[in-house]
Amino acid sequence: MLLDKAAQAALAEAINEQEKRTDAELVTVLATQADDYRYVTLLWAALLSLLVPAALLFLPHWLTAFEALLLQWGMLLVLAVLFRWKPLQFRLVPRRLQHLRAASLARNAFLQQGLHRTRDATGVLIFVSEAEHYVEILADQGIAQHVGDDEWQAIVDTFISRVKAGQTAQGFQETVTACVDKLAAHVPATRQKNELPNHLVIL
């Protein structure tokens, strides 16, 4: 579930406090899902509806060509609506495609939130797409030269387990602290700054 107002306020306060320990700028972004995948579910519905003529060959009653066409279009409509049901939809969409769409949205968010324009290239994005159970931490060059992607992975894996358990708010809090623990060791605070907003960005 999306974070309520109290959870969002608590997260903003946590970021504000944790950023005092490092020169890095943290931004948190939460997306309900990275794509509606309508084209995927519609493709599945179309492919399955194409099986209607073959199925009619095994029925004892013959239909006219027009009746068969109506049945096929009806099947397409029913399946297209049915496949929009979230639990079923995400079984039809390949995991690789889900991750590709979420990763693309994360990179767009990095640019849209101005993380590439901080004074010393110290922007860090904590991105979550709930529907895909996707978490990624993206860091600008000023951070990446000190902290490699492999160092973020354990934090990401823990956060993913929280998202899957429906504990996104707790996952954000833990991840902010864990990230700053690393950042403070490599990029400790040397000045007061607050170039980017600390509130959770919801897409």
C-alpha cells in the first residue's frame, strides 16, 4: 500500500536527520507501478481469442461464420477485461519486462528530480515500484566513485523483502539509515546543505 501522510512525514524527518551525517543528497521516489502493461494483456487476449475457431471444430453444434466471429470478439473483450485484474496481469507480464520498465522509470525519476545537478554530484535516489517489487539505488558520480553498485545490493535485497511483505514504509526508513551509514563513511558531512526536497515523491 502507498504510504499514508504520517508515514510520509516520518520518512521526510528521517531523511532530514540522516542527511546531517553526509554531504550526499537523498531523494526517495515511490511508484505504484512502472507501466500499465495494457499492450501485453491485450496481446494475450488476442492470441487466446484466436483459438476460438479451432475450439469450435470440437463442438457438436455448428455456428454460422457470423456467430463464430461474434463469439471470437466476445472472448477477446472478456479476456481483455479479465487480464486487467492485477494479480492475473502480473502473472502474464514477464518479470524481465517488469524490471526493464521499472528501471527505465527509475532513471527518468533521477533526472526529473534533479539528482544529476547537485553541487558535487552527490545525489542518491532510492526508488521503489511497488507492483513490480522493484527497488533500485542510483548514485551520481560523486558517490559512485566511492560506493560501488555491489555495496548497495544487500540494502536493495532487504528492501525488496519489505516491499513484498507490504512493509514499504518500514523498508524506506531502514534503507535511508543503511544508505547513510555507508555514505557517512565515504562522504561525511562537511557543510550544511539541502539542495533537494526530503519529502517522498510519489509517481
